[in-house]
Amino acid sequence: MFFSNSHEPRKFFVRAFLLMLSAALVLTGCTTSSVPIGSDSGNGNGDKTETSEFGSSCTSENDVASEAFAYRDGGIRGDQHPCELQDAAMHLSSLGANVPKLDPEFHLLYGDAVTEEMRADYLQWMDILIETLGGYDRWVHAIYDVDSSSAENSEVVRGLEQLGFFEFGWDGPQEPSIDAVWKLKGCLSDFFSGPNFLIDSYNFCNQPEHWSDPDRQFDREMMGDLYFSYEILHEFAHEYHHHVQRAHELSKEGSFGNGPGAPLPPDGFAPTWYIEGSAGVSPGWILRDYFDELYLSQRLGLTYEKVRTEDLAPQSLIDNYLCPSWSINDFQERSPGPGGFRVSKAQEVYSVQQMDVFGYEEPDGPWGCMNLYLMHLTSPRTLFVSILQDQWTLGWHGSFKKHTGLTMDEFYAEFEQEMMSIDLSNEEDLPSWTYLPEEKFVDAVDYWSIESGPSVSP
């Protein structure tokens, strides 16, 4: 769903298949008893069924037009979803899964290779992310040394066993071990804690220890120790931002693909350029705001002012990291696609889907630039909060149009025109919107004010 470099594409297709199967079952009819989702029904065997007290007003037929992308100018409301998806959203929202809190259900699991110093860094950064993005339940973060035994990673193995990771894993039940965890490494991945994958899931940042992970050796050598130290926090914030996005998705089926081949209905949780781009804007902004307070910075004797004025490595994670001149230049030199545009609706799906959905592949757009420009047209709060909070009720495209006054295609056209108009002859004179605002993230965005889900009137 939210891909990172370490996320295994195999999981995407496995889960997409499960969702399509689920949708097919939904379309055969929904039961609307008063038994909540996942509870024991009266079948005499204690088996769990997926019936719900929330389903009385939904239908077993999908009223959405079947024409490909017919929904893009208006969006598909949450009450047009199949019963099972409405039920799942109501169930999760009744549990407060989409409500930010100071004391969320977190499972932070660290192996013996994670020193007390490193633990303190991670926990401090986690507190900062709660303060800025809000705390949301069912988050699991595991860090372990791949060359250490299960005994040396007992906190990780035992914690995941208690959560059902080894019982309901992607590869079926398996013996608890650190090897079984490492085999499914990825951030952000997920796993099921029960039989109903719409509601029984945890968002899982499953990471080998960064400084010893053999797959990160190239990154460490290319970036250097100083940059890599802050890159770890930057990556962590990016993935946690995806967890926040998922909390407001409320199991919306379209998040596994926004094209006509995706499980119905096709109006997805959000387009890829937004999912990845907005989660790329926040980490550097938050890192800048709290740079001087970080235990890491204090140990290294660094301040943000020192990093900025001396042009030290971590600066590139913050200042103009998202829309640099080379990215704008690449865009300007790009050949238009089949529709004659340099950015189009192809950016709404991941590259692994584009060929199946469109029959062609479009190079990834400058997603950071797209989000910064949208923030410039509207506001930080609109980009991060307003569109997100209404996406379930109005559908993504309906929420986007409500809060921006534009359809997605109109936004693409404006963005392309702006990008093509930038004069790169003086690379130090880029438009102000290509940089982060001076205001602190927590003040400009206010994630704590967000109210989303089926019980909220847009």
C-alpha cells in the first residue's frame, strides 16, 4: 500500500488479491444483524462471522458507475461503499482508531543490539511525532540485529508472538523466531492479528538495526555517518506519517489501487503522489523544528543554525530537499506522455500498477514539488488535514475539490504550467513555495484538530 524501498511488492499483490476476493463476497449480499464485526455469533461453534449492527443502511450492490475513472471529478462517498467496508469503518471509528491521542497503543520492540543511547533517541523522536502528527493506535516498531539469535532479540520475538504475528503472518503460521521476522522485513508493512484483515491489522515498521543491516551498507557509505544518523529519523517519520494516513483511511478498499482494476469502488484513499509526497514534506519540517532538542544533536554538538550556515550534511534533509533545482530541470526536460502532459492521473497509482491500469508507464512525478505547490495554492492545514479528514465521507476526489476548488486534472495542469515557467538560470532564485514555511509544523498544520470518518459530516 505505502511502498518504501524495502517493502516487498509481493505483499501488495497478495493483499490486493485478498481484497478482491473480499469484495466479491461482499457483492453477493450483506448480513445486517446486531452482532458487531468479529464477535462470536450464535452458530454454536464459537466461530467468528463478519456481521454488524452498522450495516442496516448500506446495500449489497455497488452503485458506482463502472466506466473507468468516471468518479474522478466528484468522488465516491463512503456511504456508497459495499456493506463490509462501511461496517469496518464504523467499527474502527467506534474504537477511536482515527482519533489522535497522547497515549496510543504502541509496541516498541528493540533487540539487545539497540543500545540505551539509541533507545533514548527513538523514544524521544516517537514523542515528537506524537506531538506533531498525533498518536494513533496499533503501531509496531521493531529493530533487531539480523546476525543475533532469537534469544538476543527476545523482546522483539516475544512481543510479536503476543500480537499474533507468527499465527496470522503472510506465510501462514510459523515458529516464532527472529529469522521469521527478518524474512518479512519492511517499513511500512503490516500484519494481521486476527482473521478479519479489514480490522485485525497492525502497521509494522520491521527493521534490521540500521548500522549493521547488510542491505544498508551502500547507504551508509554513500551518505556518510553524519547524514545517515539523521536519515534514520527522517525515514522513521516518513513511515509513521503513513501510519497516520492509514488511521484515517479506515480500511477503505481503494487504498490498494486507485485504478479501474482495483477492488470496487475505485475511488482510492489517496493518490500515490499525495501518499508519498505529503509524507515526504513532514519529516524534514519536523526535523528542522526540533533539531536542537534532539539528544542526537546534543551529543554531536550540532545546532540547526550551525548545520545551515556551515552547509553540513543534514541540511539537505531539510532545506529544499523536496523540490531542488535538479528535480525541476528533470521535469522540464521530460517528454510529454501519451496525453500530451508531463504529469497526469498516472501519478495516482504506483509504478507497478501503471502498465496494467493505463497500458503505459509515466516517470514518477516530482512528488515533493507537487505537495509543496498544493500547499502554496491552499495552506499547510488544507494539504495535511482538511483533505484527509473528508476523504472517507466524500471520497478522495470529492474532498480534494471541496478544499481546493479544483479537480485533480485542473491541479495537474496548473502545476505543470508553474513548473515549466521556472527560470533555472539562477538556481539560487527558486520560487519561495519550493522551500518549507518558516512557521513550525505543529502550528501550521494542527493534526490534533482532525475529525474524520463516517460519523463526521463534511
